[in-house]
Amino acid sequence: MVGTYIFIFILVVIVVTGLFTVKQQTNAVIERFGKYQSIRGAGLQLKIPIVDKVAGRVNLRVQQLDVIVETKTKDDVFVHLKISVQFLIRPDHVYDAFYKLQNPHEQITSFIFDVVRAEVPKMILDDVFEKKEEIALAIQRDLKQAMLEYGYDIIKALVTDIDPDEKVKIAMNRINAADREKIAAQHEGDAQRILIVERAKAEAESKRLQGKGIADQRREIARGLEESVDVLNRAGINSQEASALIVITQHYDTLQSIGSDTKSNLILLPNNPNAASSMLNDMVSSLVAANKINESSHEEVKDTKNNKK
């Protein structure tokens, strides 16, 4: 009876220590007396108690490693780059991944530092921001080639953050602000120039229309005077008398217009009772002198033509 219990106890121990489970997307590495024996997949597995042991479990899911690298650019600016690397262990290379690398995260980190510090010092700070995709591709290419030997496959490498020194960021913001202020000043200058040009065009057009209006006004006045002279001529008044009469009439019309405006500060000189008579005499004298000059010019032209003949 005691022997039966011992047998049952040994059997339970064997079952308990010999059976084990492996999770999905995980492989278990089995060693026998310290030597590699086999790799077990997901599910319920059996091993020889005491002889075999689970040396470790390998995760087959995609993993991510975040690394912050400090380096210097070509223009001597120190920056911190945050690199995110997504990787997984190839199912057919579990042995290499488990036995060839003692600490894979440190190995991947070393490769990232090496690639970043080889690529970034070739670029100025502005290029680092513009060409971060190129940096990420270089990391992925070189890291993938190096880690395939150890059973790791690099899925993606990303440059997720570029953080220069705080003083450098302040200086960059000042440069951007100055550039924007310069552009704004240029736009304001263009707007002012356009406004001045348009005002000048409007003023020129106004002057042109004003001049046209004055010309039309004078033309109509001349036409009215001509008609008035024709009417007076038909009434038996000669041209000189008609002109004198029109001048005197306009003179008194002007005086009446000035007198009707109580707020006017205009002073008409001379303004004595003989002013109209003097103006008329001066005008008559001017007309007579002009007629004599015209007659003299016609006679000289005739004499010149006769002498040539």
C-alpha cells in the first residue's frame, strides 16, 4: 500500500514538472543537462522532469525600442534625437536570437548610436529636420543588415523627435519671427505703393476731367458771347461797342454776385465809380491797337510778295 502511494506521488511529480504551456506568439527553448534540445511552440508541451528544463521564452511579437541619441550637427549644434525601432524575432531563427545575443536591446542601441552619429554630423541643423526620413532609412538599412545574423528582423525605424538646445530653439524662433516681419513689411510697402499709384491715377483723372470741364465751360462762354455780339450787330451796334457793353454787363454781374454773399472776404480792386469806364477805355484801346498791328502785318506781307515778283 505504501509503495502504491509512492508510485502515485512520483507520477504526480512527473506530470506536474513535465507538463508546461507556451503562450501564443511565444517559443520556449528546452535544454537537456544544459545543452540545447529543442524549441517548443504555443500550447501544452511535455518535457522530461529533472533532465529537461525551459531555458527561456522568446517573444515573437513586434517589439519597439526607444533610444535617445545626443549628437552634433555640421554647424556645431548639439541635438537630441529620439529614435523608435520596431523589430521582431524571425520564427525560423529563434536559436540564433536566444543564444547569439545576451542583451539584444543593448546591441540594437549600440547600432543606432553608431548610425546616427555617422549621418547627422554630415548635415546642418535645418537639414536634420528636413531629412529625418533619410536618417530613419539609414538606421533601418544598416540595422537590418547587422541584426539579420542574430535572427532579428527590423520592421521600421522612425525619428520621432529632434530636440536642439533651448538657446538654439529660441534663436531659431527669433530668426523665423524676423523673416515673417520682413515679409510683412514688404507686403505693407507693396500695399502703400499701390495705394499711392492708384491715388495718383485718380488725381490725374480728376485733373483731366476738371480741365475738360473748364475747357467746355470756356467754349460755351465764347459761344454765348459770339451769339450776343451777333444779336447786338443786328440791332445796329458795331463789334467794339458790343464788346464794351458785354464787358460792362459782366463787370456789374460780378459785383452783384460778390455782394450777394455776406460771408465773402473778396476785395475787388480797383472798385471806384470810374472803374468800369476805365476798363472799357483800356479794352477799346487794346482792340484798336490790335487791329492796327494786324493791318501792318498784312501790308508787310503784301510788300514782300511784290518785291519777290
